[in-house]
Amino acid sequence: MKVMLTGHRGFIGSHLLKRLTKKHSVVGFDLKDGWDRDKLNNSQDLTTCDLKEEFDLIIHLAGKSGVRESMKDPAGYWLHNVEVTKRLLERYPNTRMLIASSSSAYEPHLNPYAASKYIVEEAASCYSNTLCMRFHTVYSDNPRKGMFMQKYLDGELEYVTNHYRDFIHIEDLCDAIELCMNSKYKGEIDIGTGHPFRIRDFVKDLPIRLNTPNERQWTCANMEKIKTLGFKPKYSVEKLLTNSRLGNIIEFNNGETV
């Protein structure tokens, strides 16, 4: 199968790319560093790049994420999340398309990031073969700069919150995406574990920030649809925390960070 994968250099996309190339012919599109079978450096800005090829499936992960960043740059989130998705939908109206959404879309009034994901879902609903995947809080045991684990290890974490988050491991997420690839589901589907955890319980003895008006207080995936595809998470953030020598191997990825 010939697959278009946008955002293949990102946190989720880079993991998914490794899997897909074992089974499919994949063409990657990424703003920072484009990739395909023949070229290793073909930067592809999805707002302007040529979309000449046809595909059997499109997995659209590219876009801007982060609640706080969206408050500073709402126009950028509209352009890279909404307009780019609309462009793909208009160019490939009949192609099966899996689109990265977010649990934030449940409360689109809270911030521009959430609003952009909600509007993307509304735009996709006008096409007959789309599935918007509502990712919950994605983590891994390899922290990146600026994320929760890195701040904790470097002593930069200043506070925690009372937020509850549904954490899903990157490998489980990729499993779920592959199941979605083989499904006929349309509309929206939650991808998480169905078991939220409170942020303040992960790190003790830090101040608790209560004033977070632009962030969701509670996230919990509705597992009804994804379970019908045979999805069962293999990883547990609780188990990871318990078994970890450091006790805090967490990486946030859906914009609802502490």
C-alpha cells in the first residue's frame, strides 16, 4: 500500500514511520525535513508544496501542538492545523485519511489549539472516508527537551497541577493507528487507555498550580470504538512509574503539560 505520512519527523510520526516502512511504500512530508524513498532532504511545507502523487492512504500527523504556545500564536495554529488539513482534504477528497486530533477537541473553547483540532474534525466530517484520531497524553521513556521528564531530571520543574490525564505509551499509540488503518471507522475515535492519573501524584513536595484556565482538568479516553478493533494497551504508566528507579518516566505530548 502506498501511504502518505505527514509529520514523519515528529515524535509520533518518527515512531510510526519505522513501522510502516516495513510493510508499505511510504512518502513522508515534513516542514523541517522532508523524506521519501528517493530524496533525503526535500523540505516540504504542506501549506504550499506540490501534491502531485496519489496515495492509497493518508496519515496526517503534521501540525502545531501545545496549549500555551497556541495562546501566543493562534494564527499559526489556524494555518498549520486547519488550513493544511483543508488543503489535503480538498486535494484528496476520495482517499482514506486518518487525521491526528486531540482529546483537547472535547473542549474547543479553552484555547486556540483545542479550537483548531475541533475545526479540523468538523472539516473532515464533510468528507466520506475520514477518521479523526483523538490522541490523549502520549508518553515515552526517552524524554525530550522542554518536556516533563527533562524538567524533572534537571531540577527545572517548579510546580504540578491537579489535572487528570489519560496517558498512552507511544508504542501502544502506534498499535492503535495501525488498527485504524485497517478499519472502516469514520468520524472520530479516542486513543488512550481509559485510565486517567492525577499529575500531582507523580511528583511530591512541589507547589500545586491551581490557576490553569486554558487547560482541560480531566481527560479520559472513551475506549468503546478502539476496543472493537482489538486494541488493548500493553504499557501502563503506573507500572512504569512503580518500576522506574527514578519514579517519573513521563513525557507529555498533547499540549496539556504541567
